[in-house]
Amino acid sequence: MFRSFLEALVKSSQTQLFGKPLESSQTPKNTKSMSKALPPVATSVLHLHRLTELVLICSRSSNSLLNMMQVWSIVANHFTEAACHVDRTVSKLAITSYHQILTEVMRKRVELPHFTFNESLLKPMEDMLSLGLCDMDTQDQIVSCLCELAEANAREMKSGWKALFRSLRSVKVPVSNQEDTWTTPVFEVVSVVLERDDINIFADAIIDCIMCLEKFICSGSVQQSKDTVYIDHKIESHNARLAVQLGLPSLKYLSRIATMLSIMYSIDQRPFFAGSDRIKVPSVGLDGTSGTRALFDFLPYNDKSGLLKVWWIMIEGMCGTVLECHQQIQAQTMETVYSMLRALAIIPGPQFQILIMCHQLFPMLTSWVKRSSRLKWIHNENMESNFKHACGLAIELVSDTITALRRNPEKYDFDTEVAINSLLQHVMVLLIACVQQPLEGIARVGCSCIRHLLFSTGKELDHHLNVVCRGLADACNASLEAVHLVLIPFTQPNRLEGSNENGLVRVYARKDTPSAVAHRLATLTHQVFLNDKQVDMLAKESAPAPQATAEEKVEQYMRSYVIAWPADRGSTKPSRVPFSDLVVGLLAHSLLIQTVNDLFVGEEHPVQRCSELGALLRVLTPQTMSLLLDAVWDSYEVCLAFNHRPGLRYLIQKVGCLNDLTPGLVKQAQKSYSTYINTILFLRINVKEQKSCGGGAGIVGGEGDEGKVYSHAGLSLESIDTSWEGILDTCLKEASCQLCAAYSLMHSTQGYSSILRHKPIINKKGRRSSEKESEKETVQESFEVNDIDHWTGTVISLLNMYLNLHDDLFTLLLPAIYPACTELTVNITDTKVRNTVKAILERVASIKNII
């Protein structure tokens, strides 16, 4: 009977306000267009007054909660519809009546555990704000109502906090609003939660409060999925102001929450955090792989209150806001995140801190670098600097964490050791992704961070240094990805294929690069493909007034180039390479090879650095050493493959606007070869010293590595002496002989094409074409002469390195030295090379008492 009367009263009120009863619906509707204009005197006799009085009587009665829930299910949508009435008097009356009902229900009926009726009481306000059913005046009144409700009934709110903070997250600000007074009521609600000296209120509301504040930090953010950055200036100004007004205070409140969580962690009898049971924590193993145990099961903490899950979801949300927030506050957001992470090392402890970094921080940074296109990096001034700042802070945090743990044996156990190993793996995934980016600044920061881990934190890493070194080898290989791709259409060495006459390789130009970026790319092209003398020549040639007009220069610098070729059927490899990817990849590769060189050789001779870096070899396993040497040798072979393709070099010459200068990777090939041969020599010296000191012949023998055969430098080591002396001597001999034999063949009548033992190329008809083939020969010969001049210095350096060895070491390495020298006794006309070979042979004769 009462239910029928209540439904009839709701329909009568709808007819009075909108002219007809509205269709029943689960979701409230926007009733502005259906609102009926009322005379001023009619508002005092509205049925809405009677409906409010009836609901208040029900709330004050002693009836069960079920009866009240049934009443509310009937009238809730009508209050929402009335609050959206076009007549401001009606909407104001509806919200005021709604506020009276909420206050009365919460005071008279205390919500019991596991009940969520208070959340359903506040649901209409959430619908009005989230669905955009009300205007700005109505929204301000709703926010003020929520603020008063939180202040007056904070202890009785219980599950109502969830709907309350969801309502605040939906508050909208018009672009024309130039005042920041509207933010005051919003943050007053947050202050109620944080400033009340009641841990129960804090536990009930904190999860929803955190999510609301993180939503405020993202206020004013633009869509990250679009490449374009050109938006309306008025909207951008509004977004920046909104980010500052909402984001910065939210960051301060979140910092306070982190401090309060640290304080509550020390309380033995802390309350249960509402909603923490719904937080899903991933299942992982100790090594970071998928497992059956929950993530927190591995922590040495017993937490039944859900506090650690609150910490988890707060930092997870903060890491997400770094990507989504407006760039006006992105730097401050990053600083807040890292301050929270540093505090975790003390409370709750370093294990929890490492888990957070592994599963939240570094996945976020990796996602940031991978999902951002080159155009975003270029056109966004702050994005690159913010990312580099974030990477630097992350690596610094990792270094400090590992150093602190290594110096505190009490906290360093097996689980911590495995966690550090997983952490370094996540770090290297991020840095490899940075190295692969086609932008100089991002690629450089990846190389710099790898170098920092090796040289600044390497002493504390101990055997974990193997993870970093393996990542360094992977980064070296990843940086050559563009070179491997561009070599695909140039299948045959020493041939000017890929020219426009066959149409195999084409170059596409796009006007999408600012002139400053294009000019910097041109400078990097000179640095990568030209030697120092060529760069000086190009600088002298460009000193006079340019031949092209200013307009033509601007147009040229605004272009970016893409090298493309027909894709093979069934191949999953890309069939195009942006020229910027090729240049930046080679630049990063050069920096990484230099890091390998400095790690083992440095500026001093290997003999002098042997005692200084001996500890390094006691840490690195033979497998890690083999991976590093493989990466360096692959670098040398790829550079040779590039240099042996005149067609590709001719293409780079035109695309890179190098005039008549010969491009090539001779300089990089020399650096890679020098790094490889010096590293092998250093390892050989170390093995000799260990053996003479009674330390055994192995370099390190990590557990499980004994008896294994490792091959590198493209050499098959199965048929040789598998001791480290035999392996290193064979590698040293093969590498030295290969260089000397190739250099000798450069001077022979067989020409440059004999280096890789390929036959001369002729056309299909068995004869040479006259003009175009003659032009190819001229280009190819210029490449050959240029390369021979540069390889002369490398050969002399190799010979001098052997010549400067002590007599005992020189005698020990004589099986590797003598065959290399015999390769240089024929076809060589260079005086310096011949004199150096002569000096070595005389020393051999002297040692063997031949003369």
C-alpha cells in the first residue's frame, strides 16, 4: 500500500515538473528539454516538498533498513531529474531536499560492516556530475553539498566515500573560468580525510581519495595517442592553468598520504582498509616470471590490513599519472613519485621498494619510450627533457638501492639477491628501448645510463654485473638493427646495385621535420659516415656562401628521408628504414662500443690495466664475456659489409648530402676491431698472470660454466684446445690474420672485391656496359682508395701493439703474431707498414737466436 502511494506521488511530481510522467529507467535522463516553466508562486506547493517530508519520516522511523532501501530505490531517480530542471529554483530545492535526506539517514542509521547503502545514497549526485546532466551553478551547489556532508558526517560516511570521491572526480571546469575559488570545496573534502585524527575515517576513505587526487593530477592533459600537437591556444592555456590549480595541490596531498601510511605501518592494531580486498596483485615468481603465489607472499611482512595494497595502488596510479598529466606539472609529478619510492627503502623496506620498481616504475618508463613516436619527441619541447630526467632519477635510485643493500648484510638474503637480478633485467629492457629510439637525445641517455651502471655502480653489483654486461651486448646488437635492414636489398657485395636504373631501392621525402632537427641530423650524418679529415674538408667547403638560396635550404632541412625497397613474400621484416633511424642507431652503437672498450681497455695499454681490472674478470662469467666479444665482432663484420657495398654507400652519399665525399663505416670498423683485439689481448694477459700466481687457467669460472665451450668472433672453437689459453690464442691469431690478409689483398691486383672472396660482377649479357658501368667503376675505385688509406693506420696500430709487448709475452703470443706478419710480406707498398713488419721479424729472429 505504502509503496503504491509513494510511486503515485513520484508520478504526480513528475507531471507537475515536466508536464507528464517520465518513463522509468535505470539511468537518469537529462530533463532540461522536458522541463515545464512554472510560475513563481508554484514552487511553494510543489509535490517535491511532500515527497521530501515523506522520505524524512521514513528515515526517522524504526522500520528496518530494507524498508528504507526500497523507499530510496523509488525516489532516487526523481530527485536527480528534479535537480536537472531548467528552472534554477526547482533544481536548487531538489538538491537541498536531497542533502537533508542524506544527513538524516546517516545520522539515524549507522552503516554496518559489509553493507554499502551509503554508497547508493550518494549515487544520484555521482550520476548528475559524471553524466553531465547539470549546469555549472547546479554543479557548484552539489560540490558544496558534498563538502558539508563530509565535514558533518565523516565518521558515518563509511561506503559513501566511494561515491563521494567518484562525484568529485567528475567535476568539470569551463574554459572561460578564470578564477580558482572553485577548487576550495574540492580540497576541503580531502582535508577532512587527512586532518581528522581518526584512523578509521582514514582507512575507510583513503583508497577512493587517492584515486580522486590522481584524477586531479591528470586534469588538463591532452590525448597521448595522437601524433599532432597543434591545439587551440585558448584550450591549451586553460589546460595548463587547470593542471596547476588541481595538480600541484593534489601532489602535496598525496605526499602527505604516503607519510601517513608510513606512520600507520608502525601501528600494530591498524584498521582494515576498505576496498583493499578488491585490489588485484599480480602473481609472480621470485625471478619476476609468472607463478602461483601472490606478489606480497614473497615479502617478509605480515599485512592483513591491506596497507601494502593501498601503497601499491597509490604508486601504481602515480606512475600512470606521469604519462597522462599535463607537461606543465610532469616534472613535479616525477619528483613526487621518486620521493615516495626512496621513502619505501626505510618503511616498509627495500624488498617492497624493489618490487614496486620492477612491476610499476620501469614498465611505465618502457611504455613511455615505446609508445611515443618520433614526431612526438620532435614537436614536444618538454617531453624529451622530462623523459631524460625520469630516466636519470630511475638509474640513480637503482644505484642507491643496490649500494645500500650490499653494504647492509643483515638485509641482504637470497630473496633480495634474486630481486636485484630481476630489477637489473627491467632496467636493461628500458635502456635497450632507449637505445633503439630514432632521436639523438633519447638514444644518448640510454647509452649514458648503461655506462653509469657499469662504472659508477659496478663495484657494488658483484656478480649482478653479468646482467648489465649482457644487456650491453643486447643493446649493441639492437642499435645495428637499421643497418641490418638497409643491407637487405644490397645482397651482393662490391656492386652498385640499388640505383634508380633497377628501381630496387627508392628514397621517399617527407616534410615533417623542423629545420633545427634536420640540421642536427645532417651534423650527425657527417659524424657517423665521415672521418675527421672529411669533416674538416666539408667544413671548409661550406664556409663560402652556399650555392642554393635561403628558401631552398629551408625546404631541404625540413625534409626527412625514408629508404624503401620491395618486400619479400613471407618476410616479416620491415621493407623501409627512415634515414634518421640509421644515423642515430649508428651513433648509439659507437657510444656503446666505446663503453665496452673503456670497460676492458680504457686509455691505457692492457698490460698496465691488467691488475686494475682483474677483479672484473673474477665476476664476469665466460658466457658473458663471449656475448660481449660477439657483439663487438658483429659490429666489425656489419661495418665491413656496409663498406663492401658501393651501391649503398653511393645512396648514403646522395641522401646525406655529402657532396663528393666518400661515406663509410671504416672509422667504426676500426674502433670495433681495436676494441676486440685489445680486449682479447687483455684477457690473455690476465689468464697468464692467474696461472703464474697459481690461480688456475680459467678467467672466472662461474658455477656451471666449467667444461663449456664458448665461441665468439665467428670462430668455431670445438676443434681446438678448450682451455682459455687455447681459445684466446686462436681468437687472437684468427683476428690478426684476417685483418692483415684483407689489407694485403687491398693492395693486390685482384682488387677490393677479393676481400670477401667474391668473383667480379658482370652483366647478364657477359659484357660491361660503357658509360654507366664506367661511372660505377669510378665511384667504386674512389671508395677503395679511401678505405685502404684508413686501414693502414689500423694495421700499424696492431703491429705496434705486438711490438711493445714484453719479451715473455711476445714469445707466448708468437704463434698469433708471426702468421699475421707473413700475410704482410707480399703486395704491401706502404713504407711504415713494411718497416714495422721488419722490426717484428727482427725481434723474432733475435728471440729465436736466428741472427
